[in-house]
Amino acid sequence: MTDEPKDDASGRLFFQSSIFHGTRLPRRPRVSGATIQEPARSVPVFRDCDVLVVGGGPSGTAAAIAAARAGADVVLLECANHLGGLSTGGLVVWIDRMTDWSGHPVIQGMATALLDRLPRDAVAGPPRGLWGSADEATAAYWRERTAAFHGIVAWSPTVDPEHLKLASQEMVLESKVHLVLHALGSIPTMDGNRVTGAIFETKEGRMAIRAAVTIDCTGDGDIFHRAGAASENDADRQDIHSCINTAWMFGGVDMPHWIAFKTGRKDAFSAFMERGRAACDGLFERPFVSWRDDVALFMGPRLAGYSGVDVEDRTEVEVRSRRLMFQHLAVYRAHAPGFQNAFPMLSAPQLGVRHSRRLIGVGRVTRSDWPSGAVRADEIGVSPSLSPKFPNISVPYGCLVPAAIDGLLVAGRAISCDATSHSFLREIPQCWMTGQAAGAAAAMAVAQNVAPRGVSIGRVQHELHRQGAFLRMGAAVSA
């Protein structure tokens, strides 16, 4: 989820928004240098499969379905009790732009199929006829409803996370994927530099799955990192993409009343925000619309200086965010038009990490690629750019392929790119897109009996086109 894109003088920081530092909570020191020795033990094999997908967020859900639809025997491991990751458990129910600046839907395929499964009252956003509209009044209306940027209306819907959980689950099961919930994929199994599956933790204990191809959809690159693949972590600390937060929702609100106050009484709105900052030690956020007018979405103050792969940092963000949720509730109930009857509906079960590790892959998307809009020969997806001054971005297959590890693909927000390109390649639609590509490629690699890096790009593109993905190349490629 992002705020209005704004280019800066450096060409790097495209999203300037409120980020918060604040006073860190006290911690007990860790024991330094001490270790224990685990005894060697046998780990039972739970299953053998063609494709193992670790992580059931947007990318993992799409990867599992795509691989199964391409003919592979697939296992999907998810540590939570549901699918969807940040788009459901993280309450990132504002699905970012799926159309380009002309209004053409460029992220399609699995993304479209999932959204089309939702009931009409579980999705809110501009009708198709308005996508790409630059009418000033229309764009102003949809800007306040998270669906217009740079004065242009986009297909950027808000969705009911519970319906998206169900749609994701049912599409996975209908595709004959073996779904395993409450299963934390923790360590890859290796044969030299080749990943051969993964060990996962359950209430039953440790178990293993052996797979011809494994897809890391953990978001934080847990599998590729433990397999020894190289990664980067250089997000700018002044950029919201380095921040972490726990989102929440308030029910019983009147969002049209709030929007009228925010847009029609600018001085009063500014005074309200100052009051909130004073009450919350500066850590104060405004709400976003959701799929319902009586539910407000708060992404929570974006907390800077924390790592998404540090267990104590993650714990502290949860503690601080939950306290802030109730501090916000008191201020909004007392002083915000439309919030007099607000109640705490839900805090996100999943932490909102934007950036942790990024794969160093065979290929990558970089800031220098944006102006040309060149179509990569190995294009597996197309992303909208961050600004109308840039053309669409071609996403190459090489972004999913580790530079030196075999038997493994990576999809979702950990793919290979620079920090600035990560600001949009991490979004939910792009995760659906790269997940679908990884799943199709994994199935093709199994069918061809080759390593993922050696798969026929033409066959992958053909399969993606068959599954409804939007590509500028490959539509006419013969299987």
C-alpha cells in the first residue's frame, strides 16, 4: 500500500509520507556468543511432489494454482490459518493499481481471477468505464477512495479480507493443490547448491517435503537466504518502504462524513491532526476507506528503524502498534466527525513488513530501466509505473531466478530488483503476477526435466498467456 507517488530530486524517493521513529522500548540483552549443540536426528518425509511452494501469501497462492494448472503435483505450505498473507491477514485490503496510466489493466491472470471470485459487496472501486479518466472532479472523488493518483483514476480496489481468504483457499483446492496450513517452512534441504525441498515445523514436530522445484514465497526470502543465495537490504530509511506497522480497522464509522470533513474543512482537519499528534506522541495516522463505508482502515503509524527479520523488532512493532490503535480510537471517537460510534474491529494478525531481503538474481529491474519501457525478451509480467512520465515496466523472468542456487525460484516482494523499483514490485498485484509466473515456470521446468534457470522462456510465456496473464511477448509463441 502506498501514498500518492511523488518524484524527488534524487529520483529515488517516490513516496514521501509520514514515517515515525519515537522512543524504543527497553529490552533485555541477548546472550552473546553462547551456543548449544543439537543432536543429529532423522526428519520424517511428509510428501514428495513436483513443486513445493513455501508461503501462502498473494505470490504463494498464485504460484501454487499456476503450477497445478500447468500440470504439476503441488504442495503449498502456509504458517497461518488462512491464505492471502498481507492482502488478508495483514489487512492490506487496498489493492494497489492494476491498470496503467491509460486505464488498461496490465496485471491480469490470477489477480483478475481472484478478484472476480469475490461477491459484488466485497469489492469497492471505480467502474471499468472510469479507469484512466483524468476528469478533475472524478479523480478528486476517487483519490479520497484510494483509486486515483496524479489526477488519473485507476483500478485500485478495496476488498473484504475474509472473502479474499475464502476465494484464495477455494481456488487452491479446486486446482488440486495439497494445502497444508499451520506449517512453517523453515529450512531448505540441499544437494550441493541445489534446493531439494524444505523442512517445516508443525505441532507434530519437524517434517520434510522433497520437491523437484521449490518456490520461496515467504516474503522475507527465508528459504533462499538459508539456502545461501545472495541478497540485498538497502532500502532508504527515509522511505516508507523501510517501515513496519500493524494495520487495524475500526467499525461503526461514517467514512463519507469523514471525507467531507477532511476535504471541506481543511483548517479544522489540520487542527484535528495536530491534536492527534499531541495525544499520541507524534505517532498519529489518518484513516483510509475500505470496501464498506462503515469500516475505516488504518495502516498504523509507519515505524522506522526496525528489521522485518529481527524477532525482537517484530515483537516491539506489534506492542507499539496495538497501544497506538487504542490511543487513536480515543482521539477519533472524541474529535473526528464520523467516528463518534467507532469500535475496535480488528488488528491485523500479520505484521506489515514492506521490505527485508531482496534476491540477487539472474536479472533485475532497476530505476535506470524505467524511462525506456523496453520489453524484456524474458518478460513474465507487466507492472504499471509509478508516474505517468514513465511507460509500463517489463518484469523479466531473471528476477525470479537466484544467481547461483538451483532448484529454486523466488516470487513476491523478495524478487531481484533495486530498492526504488521494489517500492512497487512489492505490492499485492505484482506479487500475484510474479507468483503466477514462478508457478508456471516451475511446472515447465519439471515437465522439461531441467533446472528452473534452463526452462524454455517461450513455453513459460505460452503457459502464462494460456492462464490469462498480460504479456507484450509470448502470446504467439508456440508451445
